[in-house]
Amino acid sequence: MDSVLSSLINKRGPIRTIGVIGMGYVGIPAAALFADSPAFERVYGFQRDSPTSGYKIAMLNRGESPLKGEEPGLDDLLAKVARAGKFVCTSDFSKISELDVVTLAIQTPFLNKNDLLPDFSALFDGVKNVGRYLKPGMLVVLESTITPGTTTGIARQILEEESGMKAGCDFALVHAPERVMVGRLLRNIQEHDRIVGGIDDVSTQRATYLYSPILTKGRIIPMTATAAEVTKTAENTFRDLQIAAANELALYCEAMGINFYDVRSGIDSLKGEGITRAILWPGAGVGGHCLTKDTYHLERGVKVLGGQLDYPAGKDSLFVLARNINDFMPRHMFTLTTLGLGRIGKTIRGSKIALLGWAFLANSDDARNTPAEPFRDLVLEAGGEVTVHDPWVDSYPDVPIDHDIDTVLAGADAVILFTGHTEYKNISPAGIRKACGHDTIVIVDGRNVIDPDMFINAGFVYKGIGRGDKNEHPIRIALP
Ligand code: SAJ
């Protein structure tokens, strides 16, 4: 028997008009792909005309992308759909009432880094706006990363209160999490499988008709809304866990005086039917907007959904332990720096530390939640001086960042490699010594970018993550 919602949707007919709320890294490529599909007639991009981001409206209506960095195909696609009149950016949210579908792609950052609580205010403002203009038979899709239980909980509640309608009866409601990666925004939407989680089967089905036309290699993976929320947060939680396992093993290898990378190659050699050892890479820490928060979304989800969790009382979960290990790595880099300086009779206090790399990812300008920041804080607290170089990052609040490496290195007692930028793979002992102006210099490699022997043989004091075979090397007298 057709549900009330099915009848309303059938009355509306096929999806023709779409609204995307949030003109950012998630919303813009999605809106462009929807607008380019012959399956749909028109797409509105909704953007608040705020002092900080209102400028995007005019740019997007000129067919220009306001996003930084290279995004293959996006500029041309935006120009094409804007010129064709199939995509329009607007701050007039009342146009929502003319549409068949509205998707919300609004960031959910931390309120602050200490209590790890998400700031859903912007997302809920968007949901409230949708509720205000919602019409019967419409589909609402949440694409932002959210705590499990949000779609069927607070989001549903706001939509029903604002619209006076009932989800699953008068309108469809779905969570279809984004899987964007900077530098491949369009490709990820087209080629990655798309999780589509409705509050009921009718909602899930309607969302399948929304996403299928823009998938090339990707396929639709239907499930419930809560399963979709857990999938998204858990896929990043598992990546964070894998990195933590590599970090823990690297610490063990350092303590046992062996080379982690030999062990990694050994483990990775175990291949065969049904055998997998996804061993990732240890490093100076885990930053970014995804892995640093999605574990805590998952942890809160278990609490929000309130089921009886059978787990040792008061014990941190494996996932929180993994977060703690990854957040420990900047402190380990501080310890390696302290030990390295100690080998030449110096301490952090009174030393100058040159920090190479501020971005959280190699060859990127993205410094969100960079692990270099807690390291810098530890050095300053211990009375050291820190200079920061990063060829990709132009600025960061309260942290002077210089693009000239010789300026940053001048007078440095220790050089710390925090980000694996390609530029750092070519640094030479002679170049570093010339810039620092000291005979014996400490170098700490947080991303396995340099050859330890090259620097040890040139008289440097070397320390490296996972390099237990080199971290206690004999110090060679620096050759003039
Ligand atoms: N990192 C390690 N060791 C590794 C891999 C990464 O220490 O083996 C560190 C990086 O240096 C960085 C942090 O972890 O500081 C995060 O790196 P990431 O490669 O996971 O990059 P993100 O944070 O941009 O993750 C995104 C996620 N994508 C989405 O949420 C849609 C994640 O799911 C992807 O797996 C990841 O991109 C990716 O693979 O590029």
C-alpha cells in the first residue's frame, strides 16, 4: 500500500529542481554536478549574504569558483552551468518552497578544541530555514558530517516544528554523507560510492533518484539514516585508528632500537587471499577537519542513541585511545627534540627551533587542527624560541609563518620536519648548516622525508619517528 509520502512524491513527479545550502567545498561541486545533469532543470545554490562569505554569490553567478587550490574541471563546469542558467546562487531562502529537493552541506566544526563538542549552530540555522519554506513531498538531505542520531533526532524535530509537517509522512528526510577530498572534489562525488540513508524506505528511494544521475563509477549504497551517520563517522574513525596503530608500533620500534620502516615492509609483505594488513604511516601527528573530530561524533552517537553499551565501565574506547595516541605524537616530537639537544649539551630553554611545515597535510595549504601547533606551544612553554616555515601556508592566527626557509633557519639549534612537503625532501646538510650558522645541529624528522645517514655522516644529531636504529647514533665531528 502506498504511503502518504509516496503519494505526495508521485504527485510531484520526477525530481526537477534542487537547492544546495552551503556554498563550500561540499556544496559547490555537488550543485555544479546536479546542474550539469540533463536529469534536472535548475539548481539554486543558497549562500547567506554575510560579511565573510557573501562575496561568493556574485562570483558563483559569474561562473567562478571561490574555492582555493586546484580543483580539476570545477571552473569550467561552473562557467558552463551558470552560462546556461541552470545554476543560480542566491541568498533568498524563500525560493526553497519552489524546489523538489534541498541538500544541506554546512560545516560542523568544534565549538572549541578542548571539550570536543560540535558547533551545529550553522547547520541548524540552515535546517530551520528549510523547515520554514518546506512544502509537501519535498526531499531534505543532510550531507554534513553529523553525530549519529542527529537526522532522526534534532534535525527531524526542527524541520517538523518549523514546517508543521511530519517527516516520513509529508516530506522525505535523508542523510547522504559527503566524502570530499580537496583537489578531487568533482571526481570523488562521481566515482565514490554514495551512502544514502533515509528515515524510511520511501525517503531512501527518493534520494537514490537524486544521486544516481551524477554518479559515474560510484554506486548507491542504501541504508537507514543512523547507519549512514555511523558509516561516515566510523570510516574516519577507522583511518585514525590505523594511523594510531602505526604510531604506537613506531614508538615500540624506537624503544627497541629497530627501524619501523623495515618492520612495515615486512608486515606489508603478508599478502594472499583474504589477508589484509592495512598498515599506514607513523608521523608527527594527525591534523585536519575530519579525523580529529569524527571519532568524537561516533562516541557521542553511542551516548545520544542511548542503547545499553556492554563495555568495561569508565574505560576509554579503542577509538578514543587511538585519538590520544595520535594527539601524543607532537609531544613525542618535543621529547625527540629535547633528547637531541641534550646530546650536544643544550636544552629547549635558550635554543632556537626551526619548524619546517605548518600545514596538516603534505603539499597543501590546509592547516586546520595542525599537530605542529601543540608542538610549538610546548617549545614556547619550555622557554624555547620557534620560527615557522611553510611554502604553502600564507598565514595562521598568532603564528608568524615565513616562506623564506633561510630566514627561518638562521641561528637555529634544531630543525624539526613536521609536514612532508615535497620541498623538504631536497634539503641538504650543507644547506641547512650554512643557513643555521652552527657546526652541530639537531634534526628531527617527523615524516620520514630525509635520509638519516646523509645527515648523521655530516655531523648532525638525528632523531626520527620510528627510527630506533638511528636515534642513538654516534655523533660525528662536523667536517669544516
Ligand atoms: N596521516 C598520518 N599517517 C597516515 C595518513 C595520514 O600521520 O598514514 C596524517 C596526515 O599527516 C594528516 C592526518 O593524518 O595530518 C589526516 O590525513 P588524511 O590523509 O586522512 O587527510 P584528511 O584529514 O583530509 O582525510 C580525508 C578524509 N576524507 C573525508 O572525510 C571525505 C578521509 O576519509 C580520507 O581517507 C582522506 O581524506 C584521504 O584518504 O585522503
